[in-house]
Amino acid sequence: MSDLSKYSKEFLLGLLETMFRIRMFEEKAAECFMKGMLAGNIHLCIGQEGSTAGASAALEERDYITSTHRGHGHCIAKGAKSDLAIAELFGKKTGYCKGKGGSMHIVDVDLGILGANGIVGAGIPIAAGSGLASKIMGSDAVTMCFFGDSASNQGTFHESINMAAAWDLPVVFLCENNGYGVSVPIHKVTNTENLAVRAKAYDIPGVTVDGSDPLAVYEAAKQAVARARAGKGPSLVETLVYRWQGHYCGDPANYRPKEYLEEAHRKDPIALFSKRLVDEGAATKDEVDGLEATVRAEIEAAAAWADSCEYPDPAEALTDVYSTDNERCVVR
């Protein structure tokens, strides 16, 4: 466990604030979904906040991320605004993709968010492409690729990580292993104790860390980012996390043993980190409580604003769908 004295108070409270923001955003999204206020479905990352906040803290503004169907937290940690993100979930025209992308397709290229993605493993080759672009352009920008345990069994994972390793691309492959691919325990479909060991096949660094400890994740991610930025190629970082809900919001998750959820709550990254900051004198309880209240008010205001916004005009259904330089090629 990292010595808190190594870090500034601002950094530590920033980590906690990010975790609060992700948790409260997801809780509000779940509340709105269960009330029938959101179309489609949503996949929540409640319980995984320590991994997302810690990994993202190792990035700089000029860096990029690719995300997954469970990607609200990744986008928020990279700087996405809560109001624009929840407006997108509501399908409103003020959302990040004008309400046309929804939960699984939040994008803001200016923030380095190359997109959440509804297809398992689809963000991995996009990250490799982003890393290749950085190398071709002579940029030292790093791309962090978030994906889940099951995506590591996709061909996209092996092909992309092989290319990144062969060409020394500045990519950090960040696997958030919550133990389940939908309803299938990962160790029923893999033959290794952990997934980071797969890095050996490509002769790159691979490490497994406790995803409930944001500082452990931060240190592992920081090392991987530094390696990538120095032109030494990719790394594979596996964080062991818990998915509090089922695969999607409303999934009863009867396929999981009760011990899984008991351990998940025992290792709540927000509760553990908050307690540690107070116990070790890095922050006071009033500061932690005040931060929590401030973020909660922000999320409530964001949801209220998003609910008040207008839906896109149906006449714009095909706007932003097709692109052409031929003015005569018009979809009618």
C-alpha cells in the first residue's frame, strides 16, 4: 500500500472526487433508467471506480482513451462533463453526440475520448490505431485502452497487442477484470490465473493490481504510461475489480454467488479510500463529506438540466450519419 505522504492533498482529494463523480453519475443514471426516463439499456461501472480513477490520473490532457459499453466512468475520469454525458443518455440534442449515440457511444475528441463502444473488444484496435497515429506524427501522446476481461479473449485483443508490441506503439492496455463476461466467470473460459500473464506472449510488461486501491492502479498505470511516452512500447495492466450490478441495469445477476457481492461491498473503493484519507490525516471527515455533497449536488443539477433539454429534431435523423464530398450524393 502506497505511502500517502508521497502525494499532495490536492491529488488525493482529486482521486476521491473522481470516484464520487463516477459513482453518483451511475447511481443517477440507474435511477432514471428504472423510472423509464432513458431509452435503450445501460451498463454501469459501480464498484469499479478505484480502477478507473487511478488509471486515468496517470494520463495528461493530450492523451487519449478508448472505452467500452461500460464506459461512463472512463469518460468522466478523462474530463467529460456530467451534464453533457447524462444529456446523451437521455437522448437529448445537448448531449455529447446530439442524443444519437446514447449510453454506449459518448465521444469527445477534444478531450481525447475516442469513444465508448457497444461491441466487446472493438475499442482495442482503435487504440492501436491511435497509438500508430501518435508515432507517425511524432507526438508523445499515449492512448489508454480500457476493456473488460472477456474482451481479452477476442481476436481484436491479440491482433492489436501484437501489432503494438511489434511496432513499439504508445498504448497502455488496461483490463478491468470484474470476473464476469455477462454471466460467464472468466476462469471458466481461460486457463491462466490472471490475464496480465498474456503479456509474456508479446514480450511486454504485464502486471496485475488490486483495482479497489486507486493508488496501486495509479502507480502501475503511471509506469506503463511513462514507458509508452518514452517510445518503449505498450504494457498490459490488469486491475481486479468488482461489478456491483449485473451485466446491465436491472439484471438480477442470479448467476453470481452471494460471496461475490459480499466481497465487492467489503472492498468498496470509495469507502476504503475515504476512510484511509481520514485515518492517516490526509483529509478531515468534514472535507470528505463536503466533497461528497458538492459532487452529489452537481449530478442532481446535471440530471435536472438534461431532463429539461429538447430532443433532436426528427428531420436530423440522418445528419452526421453519412459523410461525402459529393454534393450530388444526398440521402433522401
